[in-house]
Amino acid sequence: MVDRAVGRLAAAAASGVPCAPVRDLIGSDASNAYEVQERATQLRIRDGATIVGRKIGLTSQAARDQFGVDEPDIGVLFDDMSRPDGATVSLDELIQPMVEAEVAFVLGDDLVDGELDVARVRAAVRECRAAFEIVDSRIATWDITIGDTIADNGSSGLFVLSETGRTLDEVEPAEVEMEVRRDGEVVSSGRGDACLGDPLNALVWLAQTARELGRPLRSGEVVLSGALGPMVVVAGGEHFVAEMTGLGTVSVSFDVRGEDAATTTP
């Protein structure tokens, strides 16, 4: 059943046609969902992709309540998911995207051995950057449970980092205030403490959980720590700018889709 779930999601990603949820194949056990994610990760690596970081989802209480879970989830960031600050993204690369603004961490040390507490994890952060995560789902109409989104690599799509970063001596992630503007209009806002009380708490959770899952965090990796405000649905021709106190701005634009959105397949 795990292999069938991997195949279903891979076919949707390759075709751009969203698929049915995979919970009929893997049930509600998160361990099965992470096995799907791990097998898909191995296939991506076999095909030449490189892991450049991780993402954390469901960091807000509202999101966890929605899915009936008591902890966040993890996705893997690959090199081909990165876009430069100010990039224009073609909607043909995506299926049903939304954007959310986050604090990103760039690690300067491995987080493999020993106690992974706040002090240790904080010391491992080389810098913070403003980030957009462009979330996406291979599952039709975002009809997902926690198992579906884990299996689907945390509903990941692309990500954009600001050109410059700040050290933790220069900015406290929990105190960051964020606004996202779409074509000049504010469409999302929030604070760093909406992310598990502090984006550093999310990073600690990730470091511990990633090690338990067998892929600990490494020096140089990027971590998207979780949304600071509501996700915003993307349409073609739109321009988004996120401003974060202490971290500056990050921006991304979207071209119109080359053809009408595909219809759902089972």
C-alpha cells in the first residue's frame, strides 16, 4: 500500500493532475505516511535531486485543530524547489498553490548528536531570513488529513529566501511582525510567536524529530519554520511582498497558467 501511495502522488506530480487522497492506502498512522515520504525522497535523490533543507507545517494551533493532531509535520526541501528573491514563478510548475510567509533558518552546524535543546539548536543557527513558502498539494481540492499531507512531502511546492540574512544576535524570531501584500494590498499578517510560541521552538522540534526519523539536520541546510499568518491562494499575474521586522522583505510573482487547470483523476 505504501508503494501504491508513492506511485499515486508521483503520477500527480508528473502530470500536474491532482489525485485522490492516499489515506485509503495508508490509513491514519503517521509512521506509514512518513514511510511514503521517505521512499519518495529516496526516488528523488536517485533521480539526481539534492536535499537542501526541511520545512515544518502545522505550527499554528488553528491548523493543528483543523487536522485533529497535536504536533507539526515535516517535509523535505530539494535544490530544485528554491527560487531567488524577486523571482517570477510559472503556475505551470504548480497544481493548486498558496503562499505563506515564514522565518527561515540557515544552519551553521550539524544537529546530529547529543541533547538537542533550545540552547544547542540556537547556537547552530548561522542566520535567519525572510521566506515565502509556496505550498502545493498533489491531492485534489486540498482534501487532506495529516497522513495525506505528510505523505505528500508536507504539501510542499517551492520556496523563496530573502537575499540577506540576520544573526540571532540581531533579531529575535518570536518578536518578528509580518505583513504580506498582494499587489499592494495586505492579505496576511502575523507574528513570530504564532509559530509554536517561537520559530526556534519549531526548529527544536524539527531537529529532534528529524533525527528520530533517520535524517538529522545538517550544516548548510535551510529550515522553513512555519507560517506566521494565514495562507493566501495564488492566481496568475499576482505579485507578493512579505515584510518582516528585523529581517526585511522577500518577494515573488506568478505568471498566468499556460492552459486551464487540469481536472481531477482518481
